[in-house]
Amino acid sequence: MFSGVDFTLKSGCCVHIEGDNGVGKTSLLRIVSGLSPAAGGSVEWEGVAIHHNAAFRAARMYLGHQLALKEDLSALENLHFDAAIAGRPLSDANALAALVQLGLKGRAHLPVRVLSQGQKRRAALARLSASRATLWILDEPLVALDRSAQTQVCALLQSHLASGGMALVTSHQPLQLLGAHCTTYRLQA
């Protein structure tokens, strides 16, 4: 497990976490997102610990290894389901635009179970476009994506940062973020 991790994320910035398999990248993201407790230290949002911090929960979007998609629902229905759980409105037009932006034009109404793994990943990543979250916490978002989709995701991430968003990302693939301020932090076993 890791120790001594210390970084600050600012508006318009990205922290790219690198490291070999098993060094704790996913664990770190789960701690930062508030899904797992830290063994020591603290995680703060605007100077307040993230636990019981409603502002933090409203500001963050976490996408992990598990895509958290309902296989019997369509990609469009999954976006609406996610928005309803988060308590935020989402129009059909905005949901469809998010799916089209990630290359799922013509597939929005298909059950997720019939989509390829890459298309499922795109459907999950469409949540980013559909959300208003300031902080994106992304665990290996480029996995199972072809080069075109990787470029689309990097463009989406770059646009988010350009509009003042923040991102904490693990990825074994390089992040192609032109003009974005992205710091690489390497975890070691």
C-alpha cells in the first residue's frame, strides 16, 4: 500500500496517477472520492473534510473500473437513471448529445447488454458530459477504447479542464491533453 501521498488539485488542473498494477491507484481514488476510508491523513474539499460534506458529494463524479450500468436498460435510460440518483435534471436532448459526443449515435436506445465492451465504456463515460460535476475522478477511463474513442475522451477531459473543472485520473495510456495543466504523480509499492 502507498503512503506519503500529498497533492492539491486546482481549477483547470489534472493530476494523472501512474504506477504498476497493485500499487494502490484504485484504492487512492476510492479514498479521495470518499468511497473508502483512509488509514491516515485527510482528504479535504474547500478546506473541509470530505466525509459528511454535501458540497463535495455534489461536486464530484467518480467513474471506476466497474461501469455501474444496468445491462437491461439502454444507454439513454442509464444516463437518466444516474441523473435521477444524483438528484439532477437531465433532458433527453442533453442525454442524447452526451452519447453522440462519445460516439454512440444510433445506439442510445439499445440495451447495454448488446453493446461491445468499448461501447459500454463510452456509455459510462457519457455521464461526464451529462453531469455538472467540477471534480472528475476517473479510474482507467481509456481501457477498452479504440484510438478514436481515446481521443474523444481526452478532448472531453480537456474541455472540462478549460472550463475550470478538475480531474484526478489513473491511466496506463498517455493522456493527450493539449494546453492543459496536468501533473503526473507516480505511486510506488
